[in-house]
Amino acid sequence: MGDIEDLVKKGQSLMDDGKFDDALGFFEQALLLNQNDPDLWNNKGIALRSLGRYEESMFCFNKSLEIEPRDKNAS
């Protein structure tokens, strides 16, 4: 699972730097490895929302909540 963690860390670091488009790519790669992680969907949603892609971000947030309805990190 180290690969996913590395991808997420890189994505979050890029988001901290305001590079949302680059971060999105890392979150998408992580999701290819694990589609059932609500935090990955949430991260992707945050990146999309930051890019102004609201419809796509809502899909990701809903997917996160669908996987784990009580996910405290879901936006």
C-alpha cells in the first residue's frame, strides 16, 4: 500500500502549493489502485473543486459518502 500513500502525499503536497491540476493526476493514479477508499475520492473532489470543476467534484464527494456514509473527512 506504500504506492498509494506516496501518490496521496505527492498530491496533497501539490495541493498545498496550489497546483491542483497536477495534484488531481496523483489522486487519479491512486484511485486506479483502490477505487474503494473514500479519502481518495474526497481528495480528488477537493482538487476538482479547487479547479472550478464543481459537477465532477460533487460526484467524487458523493462517491466518498456512498463508500463510507459517516466519513468525517467528506466535504
